[in-house]
Amino acid sequence: MPVHTLIVWTAQYLLFVMAAVFVLVWLIAEDSHGKLVLAATAVVGVVLMVVFLYIAKGVHHDPRPFVQNPRIRPLFGHSRDDGFPSDHSIAAALIAVLVIWRHRLIGVLLAVGAVLIAWARVAAHVHHLQDVLAGLALGALAAVIASL
């Protein structure tokens, strides 16, 4: 498999695998109370994630690499909107942190997946490093606050 294919798949599709794993973790929760808590925490986390995205996009503007430098070609088609923060990174971090407190090993694997998504988004030239780092931090923060 060519490296570009792996980068594109990771950047675009690994998040869907992570979401499916989250659903599986929810399904295997041992009791209905655990399922309810995880579902409620996820809903609050998603709301916080959207709020953080809205605020961050209003505070800082960062043209995507291929917009900033027309000689850079992204590895897949992407809109020309601002890239700060990375939506994929914030969602991946939210999923990973929500799971890590319930199933440590699965959560750690999802955290690795979140970092891989962030790396792939930069490698595919659709985000700058600051975009994905901010996304990872905001997603983790949303999960922590939702879990309080």
C-alpha cells in the first residue's frame, strides 16, 4: 500500500473507526447506569466540542497550507475554509478521552488513533501543526469537563 494511500485513509476515515469503537464500548458497558453515564457524557462532550470549535474559529484564523501556499497540493480534495482548529482532531481526542476512563487499553489505542489522525491531516497538507494540536487539546478538554 503506498504511503499516500495510508495517509489519506488515516486522515479521512480512521475517525469513523474510532466512532464505531466508541459505540462498541457503549454496547459492552456492563450495566444500564454505565451506559447512561457514558451517553450523557458524550452528549455534553459533543456540545462542548462545538462551542470550543465556534470560539476558536472566531478567535484565530489560519488558512490551510494549500491556501496559504498555492504550490502545496493536498493529498485529497478539501474546502478552502480556515483550518483552525482541526475538526477531526478535536472529535478524535474527545472520543479517546471519554473511553480512556472506562477501558484504559481501548482508550490508549484510541488516543494513538487520535494522534495518527492529527499527523495524517498535517501530512496530507490540509492542516498546520497548530491546527491539529489545538484540536487535540480542545477535544481532551471537552471530555474532561463533560466527565466532571
